[in-house]
Amino acid sequence: MKLLLSLLLVSSSTSAGGLFSNEEIPDQVSSGGGLFSNEEVPSSTSPFEEDASLALPASFQPKVRSTIELFSEARVDTAFDKENENVLELRLSGKFSLDVDFADKLSAYIAPGFAYQAAWTESLDDRGFLFLQIPEAYITWGSGRTYLRVGTQVFNWGTSDFAAPADVLNPTDLRRGLVAGTDPTANKIPVLAVEGVTGIGPFTIKGVIQPFFTPSRFFLSGWDDSIGAIAGGGSFAFPDLSSILGPATSDHIGDQLLLTDRPQDRPDSATFAARATLQLDTVDLSMTAVHGWENLPRVQFEPALAAVGAQLIDSIGTGQPIDPFAAAPLFDQLNQAIESGRPLLEGSYERRTLVGMDASIALDPFILKLDVAYTFERTLYTQDFFPVTRPWLNSTIGLEYIMGDELQILTEVFALTVMDVRSNERLQLIEPISAPPSTMDIAGEERSVALGGAIAAIRYNMLDGDLNLDLVAVTTLNRGDWFFLPALNYKLSDSQKVSLSAFVIEGKDRGYGALFSHNDRVQLGYTWSM
């Protein structure tokens, strides 16, 4: 799940009702209060009311609401079985939210926060990183079934509780971990946007404009969740820039060093999105279209450059000179690339156009969900870390069962299908680790590659809700990966909660589950809020 849900299904607000969710379900569907429901409800009291008769009176007085939350967590590996892996991590975070209703049609919301994480290897080498990013902050004007919202926002579109295929409006901050945990918005970066919503009969229509491009962020190397660790799962040896730049600089700007061309801050780099929802009794049907950007950059290395860079970095780290005889063929390859006009490094964000549909049907006590999206061109990587652009179809079918406040069960079956895959390509994270079908690109030998899997999640509440057990299991069918996330949460008081959880990943040999099984860990957390 650590690699699968956040990189392959990535793209995936502040008050989504579900544990892992980000869907938009109307009141009549989500009224069961399900754990995994993820209706799109603003953090504050929304001016968007289905019933215009609920509008506040003219004598309305300004209202102010605020919350504070502090969270701490310790993560310990279950086995110290890999050199230079992080065996202990400490995470601290805090968030303050302020929600103000200025008038019956005007409100504002702001939620600044911080997060800090530190890690130690078995040899006690340490590194740390402080997150201070733009907070979610917006002003909303609304009347009846119409509202306009301007500011930095987090969006949640779709019905899938884990990774809705069309939920792509926010870039992701993978430095916080490839798994967002119990908060589906934890890794989303707020983006400056204008959102307009109106209701016409049974239809709700939304439009979003993001005038400027916002990149995703990730660690290049040095952390267990870094892109370098993932790319190393194939045959590509990713250089560790920490030896040259130092850990702090590498963590702050390393991912930006891969970019040679990023979108300009001007109108032609804007993202446009529209969503229409038809609500008929217990059925919701939505259509979505997005013209935006890929979540991760398209990066292409000249192979010899990566090899030379790795040798240079090793030389700096060890103090040993580079072997000129071993490096000579690599420099010859670099010279040939330069003479032929091939760039040694290219890094850019590519446009992505997506269309999708999702539906939910409430059949008390069940909710049936369908979520499908088609991307015309999507950047993926082969197992030797070469970027390719292919059409992509992402679909999920889910079933949620709700038994009051005591038991909630969710199951989802997903399929990621990549089309027009060439015969000489083997896709990173999608296919098992092995050689491609052919060493040549043979015309007419294109194929479709599908990654199928299933997800099951259960929450059982005990002691009047003070104690709850969460169990999440994920499996991929063609790769044979298994991910298991159990958690036990206990409410000490109205303002305090402790949690004990684990992350277990296993899989077949030469699969990603086996490759990253060294990341098994146990976690102890504490939350204070008011």
C-alpha cells in the first residue's frame, strides 16, 4: 500500500467524514454516518445549503470557531535488517483552525499547521525535516444552493475511499510518507483556486480554476519512502545526492534539482476542472473532467550520467578516487550523447487530461460505489527508470456496510490498466520485477498491462466509542503483494487519544512486497485536541 496507493493511485478536505475517504456523497447517501463515507463538506459551516429556507436571518451575529490539535508518533522497525535504513522515526505535528462567519453569506476559514519528522539509522546517523507549507485558507460567499470560494483549497472528488481516480486537483507531498494514514487529506498540498458551485433542480454543478501550477514534493534519497529507494527496486541505481549537498539541502531542494523545465506562472499553465452531479433519491451520478498536470515529474537521465554521478558521489562520501579505467567507457557514452544532441538530463511536468464518472447507491445498510477515470496520456516509468507516456484507465468498485456506530466494513476492488505498452517495456510498480518480453520495440506487439487488487477495511467501536479497532488489508493480484495495517485507538478523555498501530508488508520474491518488507514497523501515537 505504501508504494501502490500513493504513487500509482496518487492524486488523491479538511472535514471529510470518512477514515480513509475522499468521496462526495449527498446527505441521503451518507446519513448513516459511515466511517468510510467521504462526503465533501466544508471545514466550516457551509453557506451551501440544499434548502434555501435554512438561510440565516438578517440579524445574524458573527460567529467564531477554532480548534487546536497536536500529534506525536514514534515509529520503530520490527527488524534492523538493512544497512542504512531508518530504524526509528519521530513525528510531531500541530494544526490550528479558525472558522469565522462574518455574515449570513460570507465566511472565512484558515488552518495553518506544522509537521516535523526525524529519523535515525542503526548506526545513529540522523536527519530531520520541518514542514511549513501554505495553509488551507479561503473566503466563501454563498446563498442558497450557490457559493463561490477563493483561496488555497483542498478538493475531494469521487467515491473511492482510498484513492479516487478523478481526485487529482491537489498535488501530493510524499515527504510526509507514502501512506496518509487515517487522514485522506494528510498528503495533499493546498492550491490557490477559485471554486464555483450552483444547484439546478437535481443537478449540482462545480467549476474550478487553479491559475498557477503547484508541484508535488518528494524526498530524492535518504529516507525509506524516497523516490530513490523506489527507483532502486528496478535495475536503476539512483544517486544519493546527500553526500554532496548534505542531508538538509538534499531534503529541501533535491527533488527540484531534477527539473529542467517547469510550467510558467501564467494563465496558460492554469488547471481547469468541472464536475456535474445528478442526485435522484438514493442514487448519485457524477461526471468529471480535468485539464491539469501530472502529480510527479517526467525525468529522463542519460544512463551513463547516472552511473558517473553515482561514482562521483561515492568518491566524495568515501574519500576514494574514481577508477579512471572503469569510468572511461561511461565518459565515452556521455560524449556520444552530447555529440548526437541528446540531453543528459530532462525533467518536466506534463499536461494531463482526464475524464471520469462515479456513482453511489444507498441500499440501507449498504452503499455501493463505482469510480472510473480515463487519462489520455499518463507518465509512467519502466523498471530501468525510463519515462514513457501511455493511456491509463483506473477503476474501483466498492461496497460499504454500516451497522450503527459499532461496525463499519468497506471492501474495494481496483484495476489499473495501462494501454499500448511496448514489447521492450516493463513498467515500474505495475508489473513484477523481471525482464521485458523483448529487447526491441516490435510493431504490432503492443499490450495492455493491468494491475488488479483488493482492499478491505474494518472498524469496530467498543466501550461507547472510546475504544476502536481498525484493520486494513491490501493485496495486488498479479504481483502478489500484501499490506496489513492494524490499529488500536483509545480515547483517554475528550481531548486526548492514544493509538498503537503497525505496518506490515510482504510479497513474493522479486516483487515489491518482498523488496520493501524491511519497512515493517510498529507505531505509538498520542493526540491532544481542543
